[in-house]
Amino acid sequence: MQAVSIDALHRGDGARLRRFLTRRLGNPTDAADAHQETYLLMLAALARTKIEQPSAFLFQIASNVARRMRNRQRLEGRIFQPVSDEDWAGLADGYALPEQQAMARQDLRRLAAAVDELPPRCREVFLLARIEGLPNGEVAARLGISRNMVEKHLIKALLQCRRRCGDLF
């Protein structure tokens, strides 16, 4: 059996794999991330063992990567639920009762403390994405990390905030 070259595999299956991932994930940006992750995992697998059917193995890895991405997106959809204008109005109302203002300030202090406890990179990602409202791709580009890493930092940050401020989230 001949050794498999990632370059040869990419030349032979790269375009077909990209189409496969785009169909599975429904958007070319996520497909590009999955494409890269698939080849990284394939490279790691080739370093550990000989693979008899590299093309089939590559597509199995891609299928697993796409499934994990879809699952992560579903989880994020539940975690990152948008806040309604009514929810914000209760916090931002300058004419709120003094008790409501005090409770809102206390909630904000708890949230700020939870964010301050995050590791520096995680905090930076959270602030750029959630406070400045930048899309994950732009956060990734600014910080020189992958979108996948941005999403991991955001999940970690939100879970930390939920642990510290459960009733706010």
C-alpha cells in the first residue's frame, strides 16, 4: 500500500469535499472552516496510522465535523437567545423605581465580576462579540484566531456568566 499525501488527497477530493460540506452546513463560511478542520484531522490520522481508503475516511471525518458544527450551532442558538426590547426597557428605564434601579445595578455588577473572572482572551472575545456586536468571523480576524476558537470562547464565557448570574441569563 502506498503512503497517502495530503496534497494529492486535496487535489483529488478538495472541491468535492467543499461542496459536500457546503450542502451539509448550508453556508460557505462554515463549510470553509469545516474543510480546514477536516484536513487537519486527516493529517493527524495519517501521522498515526495507515488508511486503506483515504478518500472515504476523509469524507467520514468531514461528516463528523459537520455534525459537530451543526450541534454546536444548535447549542449556541439556545444559549445566545436575543434579548427583547421589553427586557432592555426594564433595565434602561431612567424612570424605574429606585428598587429596580438598585437591582439592575447589582445585576450589572455581578455580570461585570463574572466577565472580569474570564481568562484574558476569552474576555476579549466576549466583549468584542457581545458588547461591541461584532460577528464571530470579524472577531476571529481581529484576534488572529479561528472562528471555531471564537465560538469556544463565547460558550465558555456564557456558561461562566450563567453560573454567576443564572437568573439574568
